[in-house]
Amino acid sequence: MTAARLALRSLARHPVRLAASVAGIALALTLTLALDAIYTGVANGLTAYIDHTGADVWVSQAGVRNLHMVASWLPDTVVDQVRAVPGVTDATPILYSTDTVAAGDDRGVAYVIGLPPGAPVGGPWSVVDGTGQPTAGGVVVDAAFARRAGVTVGGQATVMGRSARIVGLTEGTGSLVNSVAFVPFADFRAARGGAPVVSFVLVRVAPGAVPEAVASAIEAKVPGVTAMTGSAFSAGERRLVMDMSADVIAIMDGIGFIVALVVVALTLYIAVHGSRHELAVLKAIGARNRVLYATVLAQSAVSVAAGVAVAVGITAALAVVVPRTGVALEPALTLASVARTAAVGGAVALIAGVLPIRDVAHVDPLTAFRRGGAPA
């Protein structure tokens, strides 16, 4: 009989022990998987505006390649220059700043977007109440922020130091870090002193045109700008977030790995210790140590594989449940994260499965014939 079959038969004879092992392993691996999902969800939230603007190309001040913690200012004459570039079908200017939005007893950091009337791109993509086109003296805010603040459409909010009437609520525009608010272009400009400048120009390219080629043409024909495709601009924003938090995530992943290793090692050690009689019987009928080793490692692999599957299920459930609690976070379970967790689980299974080997090697076959089959 192969080691794999021996392992499965042993596990099947002790379902409670197997369930306890799988539960412990699953909870340990869920720590790593959930951290990855939360991190990915935060990163998705920070790039949500870029990803949903509908712009094929972003034009910014030279050297500006993301939104987070930057300022971009261009003379408004740039808009007509961009429109004149071959391949450009539409160019929408927006104003942008990171500011505080306050309403009720709640305050939060927001990307504030100054939106021209009737802008074809750059506005909110999911309006749940009111309008997505702010009018003079109005503001569109994230619905989760409004719920926390206890305000609705028609209520008041303070943005850019001015009181504004809430005219619309949006979904998908909030994260644990910030939200996105939309104000009229003219109101934004007035709040910043009325200077004839824009922050970004959002470009849609003509059918059949290649965004990368249009971006290169814009940089060649319009001085003092950086032009990037929407996907490249979003990648730059995501890369910045990753660089800022990579060390923290690495530390937390390391902690998760250590916790998983300890939990798996303990559960496997207990499982092997409880199987000493079975191992003694195998030894008594001539099984060599290498067969016993392989059996223990197979048990480890099966337990960890089941634990990974349960951890994936728990994290997937969290990704569905958490957004419904009102928290401004949508954990995102990715295939890359699952593969990474499976690799961690495999490493844990290999390391932890080796730890009880000494007990296996020293099992006395004579214990198989003692009264009740109990080990010494």
C-alpha cells in the first residue's frame, strides 16, 4: 500500500483529529491570505478613480506620474494644444487636490476633483442618489462617508474650506485611506484664487488609435507635460502604494508564515503522537522507516491542502461580507494571492512534516502487541 493511501486511511479513521488540524491550519493561513486581500483592496480603492475615469491617456505636469501626494498644474492653454494632436478625439480638463471633506461629526481625506459641466470623462461612475454632475455650490461625496456623517442629499458638507450642498452620493469612491469628492470646476478654481490652470487633461483617443502612440505624440508636440496611458498611470499609483507599504506587508506576511508553521507543527505533532499505535503496527509488519516518513509527510500535505482550501473560502466570504458592514474596504482575493498562500502552505507542510520524524523513527513495533494496542 502506498504512503498516500496509508495517510488517507489514517486520517479517515480520525475525523475529529483531522477536522481540528485543518481548522487550525486554515485559521493560520487565513491570516496571510486575508492580509493580502485587505492590502489589495486598499490599493484598488486608491486607484479606483484612475481606473474608472474612462480616459485613455492622462496628461499632467512634466514628471507627475500618479495622484497620491502630488500636485500637477498646467496652463489652461494646454487643453487646446492637446486637442490638436492627431488621434485625440476629446480632451477634458480637471482640477485636483487632496483636501479634507467634513460633514456632520465626520471628517475625512479626499481626492477633490473639479469637474467641468457635462464632462464626458472624469466624473463619478456609480451614482446611488442625486446627480453625478455637481452644480454651483454643490458637491458629490462618497455614500459610505455620508452614512458615517449622518447626512444625505440636500445636506451640507465643507470642502476646500467652503460650505457646499450635497447633490449626489456615489459608490466605489471610498477606501480606508480616502474618498473621492466632486465639485464644479468653477468652484474649485475660485477656491484656489482663480488662476487659469488645470491639473490634468483626460484624453480619449479616436477609434483605431493606439493610446501609447497618442501619448508619445502629445509629449512630442506639447511642451512641459507628461502623457501616460490610463493603465500606466494606474500602475504608477499602485506601485507607489506598494513601495510605501511593502515593508509592513512583508513583516505581516512573515508573522503569518511563522504562526502557520507553529500551528501546523503542533497539530501534526499531536496527530503523529496519536498515531503511534498505527505506526507501530506498520513497523511490526515490515514497513521501513522511509514508508513511515512518507506517510507522515503525506498526512501533512493532505491536512495543509485542506487548510488552504478552507482559508480561501473564509477569505472569499470576508470579501463579500466586509463591504456590507459599511466599512470603506473591499478585500480583493486574487489568484496570485491564492498561489502565494498555497506555496507558503506547501513550505509549511514540508517543514512541519519533518519535525515529528524523530518520533516516527523511534516507534517500537512491540507496542503494537501490548494490551489494547496502546503505545508505551
